[in-house]
Amino acid sequence: LLSTQARHRLKAALAKGPVRLRVKVQAKSYLAEDLTIVADINGSEKPDERFVFSAHVQEPGANDNASGVGTLAEMASVAAQLYKNKTVLPQRSISFLWGDEISSTRRYIVEDSVRAKGIKWGMSLDMVGEDTKKTGGTFLIEKMPDPSAVWTRGEEKHTEWGGRPLPESAIVPHYFNDFMLSRCLDQAATNGWVVKTNPFEGGSDHTPFLNAKIPGLLLWHFTDVFYHTDADRIDKVSAWEMKNVGVSALAAAYTLTANNEKLVHYLIDEYKQSALKRLDIEAALSKTALANGGNKETEIHILEVWAKFYVDALGKMEEIACTNMETAQAVSNAQKTVSNKLKEILNYLK
């Protein structure tokens, strides 16, 4: 890594013309033990089903990723106290994992097939503490692959970390994206916290979950002008930002591990509203595209894919809690509402 001072010297030299460098590198290559810390809060009714958090420890920066490690440690401490006091007793298990980026999370999944089968949700905390007035960027939820990763338009934007359009076959219908956005917006409503999302890009501890067909999200910030530099120090970290992320993440875990029938009915309705809002947004974008000479078949297809995404995702919400026909009927009714919304939009476009 180059220091900021060396970077400025190089830029100044390059401004005057071509530059040749002679570099002396001292490096060591050796085998190291891959250590991982795991803390569990066992569920009272379904202990083999779990929500797993992961924060990687090997990056040396304050934001990347001491902020993720510290936030997750505080979350675990709070969760342990709530469990000890019997204030909150999740019916599914919640696991907190600290280790080497990607490899520790991958090992946690692949080294125990029985445990892996019970992982219902995974979440990575990476660069969650940015003081954005100093670092730039904003808090982001990196989504599982949804249609915005195929057709990135409107307010959807990839970060400067880098992303590329995915094929339709990569889309993973699931409620996790909008569910987590709703939890963060709940927190934002209390204090004006800025919450945004980005299409899937990969590169952190959410990818091992997704590679194992487990729903996985990344909570992070980008762009950070001090990313991977020696200026990523504690003065760039915001405790307020860390608290917002930690509260939202832990609330999400408690919600999904509650196995509560009444709660899942609320979530189904909330998700239905998210679906209708998204279809309205995409319909407006398609209308603009057509006004600018866009292809009608293409725009209809985009809308159909979005609607199918939400209909299929609604079908997966029964796994949160479903012990009676009322929940199944609520899902079915929500799916019909989304399908009818699509028909309404397509009739309007025609």
C-alpha cells in the first residue's frame, strides 16, 4: 500500500511527464492459522435454524474493518444481555462470526453440512462506521441479485467499487432485500440517517452465503476516499453511524428469528407495499424509455421480471412463520395483488 504522501508525490511527478520507478519490495510468504470466533445465542424452539452475522478482522483500517468488528461485538454483547435477562428470547438461533474475510465465512458454511442446512439468513458487516462528512459516500445495503442488477436504471447505481450487469439467470427472488431496507428505514425515521441500496457487486462476506444458496446481504459504506490507505483511522469513524447499523441489523435478526405468526402477516403486507412501490417506479422508468424511443417488448419484459421476482419472493415468506392456512392465504392474496398491479401497468403501457 502507498501512503497518501507518496500518492501525491507520484501524481505531481506524472503531471510533468512520464515517470519511471525503481521499487524495492520486502515481503514474507508463510502459512498462517485461520482463526475464527463464533458466538451463538441458541433459539428456544428451532435452535438448528439460524441467522448468521459475519465481520472480517484481517483488514487493518479503522473503518475497514474495525468498525464492522466493533459493531458486531456490541451487537453480540447487547444480545447476550437481553438473553440473560430473558428480555428477548429468539426462537431461532443467532450466530456472530469474526474471522478472515470470505474464507472464515465459507468454512463456517462448508465444514458442517448439518449446520449449513439450518442457516436461513446471512449478513456481512463491512465498513459500517464511516463518518460520511469526512469519508464521502453513504450507508448502503448491497442487495442480493435482483432485477436491478440486470437492468440498473433510475436511482439504482453501482458503486465505484465496481459492478457489472448480471444475466437474468442470476436473479434470486427473495424478500431479504426489501425487508432489510425497511428495518433500516425504521431506524432512519427516528434520526434522519441516510439509507441507500446498491445492486449486487460481491467481494465481501455475503458472497459465501449466496454461493451456498443462502440469502445474504452486505451492510457497508462506499465510496470512502480513505479506503485502503493509512489514513483510515479512528477519527474517520462515527459511533452514531455504527449504532444505526447495529440497531437495524440486530432488529432484523430478532424479527426473522421470532417465528411469530402475527409478525409474519405484518411483514407480508409490508413486502407487498414494497412490491407495489417498485412496480410504480419501474413503470415510470419504462414510460420514459418508451417516450425516448425504447423498445416496448423490452420494457414489458423488464416489468414482468420485476413482478415475478416479487411474486416468487412472497412465496418464500411462509418460511418465516407458517403454522396455519391464514398465513398461506395472506401470501396468496399478496401475490394476486402484485400480479394484478402488473396487469394494470401493462394495460396502461399498451
